[in-house]
Amino acid sequence: MEWQPDEQGLQQVLNLLKDSQSPNTATQRAVQQKLEQLNQFPDFNNYLIFVLTRLKTEDEPTRSLSGLILKNNVKVHYQNFPPAVAHFIKQECLNNIGDPSPLIRATIGILITTISTKGELQTWPELLPQLCNMLNSEDYNICEGSFGALQKICEDSSELLDSDALNRPLNIMIPKFLQFFKHCSPKIRSHAIACVNQFIIGRAQALMDNIDTFIESLFALAADEDSEVRKNVCRALVMLLEVRVDRLIPHMRSIVEYMLQRSQDPDENVALEACEFWLTLAEQPICKDVLSGHLAQLVPVLVNGMKYSEIDIILLKGDVEEDEAVPDNEQDIKPRFHKSRTVTLRHEGNEGEEGEESDEDDDDDDDSLSDWNLRKCSAAALDVLANVFRDELLPPLLPVLKELLFHPDWVVKESGILVLGAIAEGCMQDMVLYLPELIPHLIQCLCDKKALVRSIACWTLSRYAHWVVSQPPDSYLKPLMTELLKRILDSNKRVQEAACSAFATLEEEACTELVPYLSFILDTLVFAFSKYQHKNLLILYDAIGTLADSVGHHLNQPEYIQKLMPPLIQKWNELKDEDKDLFPLLECLSSVATALQSGFLPYCEPVYQRCVTLVQKNLAQAMMYNQHPDQYEAPDKDFMIVALDLLSGLAEGLGAHVEQLVTRSNVMTLIFQCMQDTMPEVRQSSFALLGDLTKACFLHIKPCIAEFLPVLGLNLNPEFISVCNNATWAIGEIAIQMGTEMQPFVALVLNKLVEIINRQNTPKTLLENTAITIGRLGYVCPQEVAPMLPQFVRPWCTSLRNIRDNEEKDSAFRGICVMIGVNPGGVVQDFIFFCDAVASWVNPKDDLRDMFYKILHGFKDQVGEDNWQQFSEQFPPLLKERLSACYGV
């Protein structure tokens, strides 16, 4: 007997469905409760499918809603459905996939794929054969409904479909789908391509076997009148470019010409898919050969795609010039993530490591807009192509660019400024000729009457900050800074944001060049405090922190401290301990404390106390949560990490002055707990703090060493790079302070360190810190470490040769010299590496130079003149020259 609904039950379900469409929140809540109750009845789901598939008298939205509620139930409770219910639902879906209503067909398709992802593809063997069979139906609705369901299954289960688990159904499905590329209905053609497209990236064997047919069929659809079909054709070609470029190369010329047309498609979705082609092509080695003949056509197309569309301007409220008084919508504020402290060393030729990570958000001049669009894709494509073609891009681009930049229509002019920013990285060398004329024009655009022009000018100028700073300051730096500071106080929030970000970039490039203007800069940034809404305040903290990092101790002047600290401390006092805005503020204060050094003393007490409290609260909450997870929430450990990092900043900035604060707190106990936290980032930050406190006030660390060192030893695990790095660095700092008393602890760490320095693919920073720490351990306990010299001396020398002369390098090299004194035989096999490392010093301290001198000459005397001559013949000319000039060997 087939299941039949009870009239009263059916009415109840229908009333519930009607209620759930009410906008009233109280009604909504009641509906949720009622749903929970009804889910206790196994055949409630039969009612839902019955409404969806059989109750043709009901309106479509109600029927569809019934199906969507059922879909959610399948997601959560499917394993508890009685077999009869599951069978009834599956049968109803297959019998009604050809419902006359597109909405109902789509809902049934969603329901089918949800059931199939619940492990049902294996236990519903008739599903795929039946759907594929129904594709042959004369009834359009049945064909379209089945294809819709198949497309969803292909999207959700592409890997499973290409596995032995199901007996490789693709061998039948893919040839079948390819037949439908020629179907008379555009909707069906579109489904067919979309189905096959799911298997390109995974290189499904069944598709690879039919690849040429697939490509030919795509070409046949190139000029299809339906935009959805054209979009799917473009998407297919972009993916094929990634996985089967070999198959496209013979047709590349016509594909490029096709993509040029499609990139100008009247339908923006098609144009966007086509534009992805240029982005993907730029990553292929063949890019230059393929495109060099087409740049003259391609450049104008990309540039044209970079204009704001009318919809963009509406969404961006491009006509609203003044909105500084409008509070932000909290949903628009992206969550902040704190990047934990990692200890790195300075290298030859570049200031620190930070410069190497380029801005992730280079092209996000309008990030709040619906994320990815034709403008962003075109700008990104132009950026990567500028990096591929460098200055060959300019001949086709410059004439177009000139026209745009001085165009009377602001939308066109704005796109020109974006173009100029997008090519900054790739075409910098040849752009230098034009910058003396362009930079003043851009600075003028900072005063444009349209806010969107002012904001893009900020971004583009920041992309040329490096050049601006390399010129005499009065020519460009001063006028640029003056105007940017005015934009920081703009009456438009988007401009404020762009100006703040651009100014942070300028600060990083200019560093101490900004010192003469500090007073003026601080006045502006402090005034912005009183003016900014929530979102931009967070960016302002970054700009202040970056300023402190850039000018360092120059900020430590009473006049500057007086301007900057009161508003920062006021914000600090306003924020509650659980407010995430503390993150950027703590990061900012950490930079300020490090820069001000003793100038931060008057403010350090409350800041220090609060950080300790934040860590304490967080640890206590974690403990409660671990004991009673049902009663307490897990703490957000980011608060603890940021607080530890600010304590590190205080220790670094205040140096020995931090001692009095440590005395009056239980910070040692807290560090010990944090060092054993389950979360790697917490351990990472606690080791950085331990190292900084070791340098600043070792007398408080010393009593805890016997407890701390075993924990540090356990964390020498290169699986967690940053944790391992900071633990290694802290061990080295402790060794220097402990001196010979380090001896009982060497065995806890030495083997691990030697293992790490010999590991393949260990990141540079970790190698350097490991080498420094081994050197420092060897310096204070040479008898313990020297016997292992042959196991580490070669990687030790190669990892430290590129580091600048500094304290860390100095102590490490003293260590290696002392160890060679104890075990000269340990270095014989790798002596050329030692020579090379010694030659990397620019000017070592006199006594260190003497140590080098003695070892080099000792070795030379030991082997004799002839052997030394033979040995030194292997040296590169530069090394030979340096050693003979500096050490006379």
C-alpha cells in the first residue's frame, strides 16, 4: 500500500509553511520550534515531499519551501530516516523531476544531490542510469529537470563519479553529455557544458579520452546566441588552459581572438569568465609567445574593462561625496586577524624581511564591492601581464593611457588612474621617464571633486611610493605627503580609508625621511581619531603603528609623545577586555612602545597590567572550558596572543625598565602556562616574550630555567615552523645569559637543533636562528657542543653567510671559533665553507677578527704552503681576494 497523508496532518504542515513565509520574527521563532517537534515524527518528511511533488493546487513558493525544509532535514537527519520514508522520497523525486514548473524541478534537483552526497550514490544504483535515460525524453521538462539534477550531482560529487567505487559511470556519462552540446534548447546546451566542465580540473580519465571531441564541440558553440552557453564555453577554455594546454596550442591563435571578442561581451558575466583567460594565460610559460602579436588588441580591451560599471557606481554610492558622519554598518567590517610575532634576522642588502611579502590586497581599491568583478579581473590581468611583458606592454598602452588620464569624464579618468597603478610593478623601469610629469598630475587628482577619483589616486600613488622616496624630498615627497594628509581628513570614508592605507605604504618606503615632518603628520593622525567612524579607526591604528616602525626612536620626543599618547590611551581605556578592536590597538601600541623606548615609561604600568590580565582571564576561561565544555564557551585565544606580543613590545622598548613591572606581577607563571598551550600561535608568542624578557631582565627568568628549558626542547619541532623558530631563538638568548651554567641543559636541545639545521627544505629564517643558537651554545659550553662540529659545520656556515654583521652573528661566530679551538679536526672536511663564512663579515670586532686570523693561519701552517696553495685554488676569485686582503692568507 502506498503511503497516503492524513488530511489533518497535511493541513498542519501547510499552515506551518504559510507561517514560515511571514516577516515577523516571533512567528519565525514559533515555526522553528514547531519544526523541531514535527521532526520527531518519522513520516513528517513524507508530508514534505508530498507537498513538493503532488500538491499541484498549492502555489509554487510554498511547494518549493517544503522541498527546501526537507533538504535541510536530509542534511542533518538522513541516517535516521526509516527505509520506507527514504524509499518514498527517492521515488517521488525521480517520478517528478519533469514537473512543469522550473522552480519545482530545480528544488527536486537540489533534493536529489543532497541525498546523493549523504553516501547514497552507492546505495541508489538506479539514480544515474535513470537520470541519463530521461535525458532522451521528448518532453523538454523531463530532459531539463534531469540535466539540472545531473549538473548538481556532478558539481557535488565529481571525485566520486570518477572512481572505481561506482564502476566509473563517467565512461557512459561524458560521451552522453557531449551529444547534447548540439541540442536545440540553449538551457540544455548550457547544462551539458556545465556538467562536463566539472571534470576538467580533476583530469577525469573519461574526459581525457574524449578531449578532442570536447574541444571541437566547444569551438562549434563559440558564437552561440545564449549568454549562459557562451559563459560556460569560456569557463571550459580557461580550465583547459590550466590542465591541457597541449591540446589548445594548435588552436591558440583562434582561441585568443575568440577570447578578445568575449572579453567585450555585452553580458558582463561572460566578459568576466573570458577575462579570467588572460589571468590564467599569464601564468603559463607560453604566454609571451602566444600574446606578443596581440597586445595592441588586448590592452585596450583590458583597459576598457577597468571602468566602473553603472551598477558598481550605484553600489559604491559613487554620487555620495560626504558620508563621514554616517556610522559604519558593523557587517561591513572584516574580522581582524592578528599575525603572531616571529623573530627574524636582518639580511645583506634588504631592510628586514617584511618587504618581500607584497601587499595581498594590491588591487582591492574597492574591496567592499561584490567581491570579484570585471573591473578587478581586468586590473589583475593587466598587472600580471605587465610583469610578463615588462616594458613591451607600454607602446600599445601609453597612447590609450594618456587619453584616459586627462579625460573630462570622471569615470574614464578614474579607470586611467587604476591602469597606471596596475602596471606600476611590471613596467616601473620605463615608467620612470614619465613619472616626473605623472606624479604631479596624480597629486592633483587627490583634490578631484569625485570621491572615487580621490580614493583611486591614493592607491596608485602608493604603488609609486618607492620612486617618490628615491627623489629629492622637496620634488615629490613633500607635496605628496601634504596632500595625502589632507585626504586622511577627507569628508568621504572611502577616501579616508584609501589615504590611510596609502600613507602606511609611504611610511614603509620613506622611513626616517619622514622625521622632519613628524609634527605635521602626528597632528593629522591625531585629528583623525576624533573624526573617524569605526572601520577606518582600525586602519588608522595601522598607519600609526607603521609610522612608529618607520621612524623608530625619532618618535621619542616630548612634543610628539604629548600629541600621540593621550588619544591612544583614551581609546585604550574606552575598550572593554572582550572587544576585538583591542587587536589593532594593541599591535599599534606594541610598535609605539618599541619606538618610544624610555618615552613610553609613563604609560607602561596600566598597559602592562591589562596585558597580564588579558592573558590571565584567557587562561582561566580555557581551564573552565576544558573542565566543563557544556557550561563554558571556549576563549578566543587571539586576545592572549596579542597581549603576549604587546608585552614583548614593552620588553623590547623598555629594556631593563621592564624589570620593575615584572617584579610586581605573576607573569612568569603565565608564560609557563602559555608555553604549554595546545594552540601553536600561543606557544609561538610566549617564546618570543620569553626571549625578550631574557634580554631585558634575566634575573626573573633564571630561577625558572630548569622548568622552562625542557618545554623549549619539546617545541623544537619543525612541523610548526614559527613555534620552532621562536623557541630556538629563546634558547640562544638564554644561553648567552646563563654562560657555563647552561651546561646541564645542552643535552636537552642540541641533537634536535643539529637535526633541524640538516633538514631539507627548512625555511631560511629557521635555519639562521638555529645556526645562531648552536653557535651560542658552543660559545658558552664548547666541550659539550664541539664534538658534534662535523655534523653541522657545513650547513651552519652556509646559512649564516648572508646575514648582516650584528650582535647575534657576532656571538655565534665566537662560538664556532671556540669550538674549532676545542675540536679542530671537526672542521677539516668543510674548511672551505668556514673560509667563505668568515669572508662574509664586513667589519668584525677586532678580537673576533683575531680569532679568525688565528684559525686561518693555524690551518695554513698545519697543512703547509703547497697544500694551502692547492686548497685555495678551489676558492672563487672574490673569496680569494677578500681572505688575502683581510687576513693575509
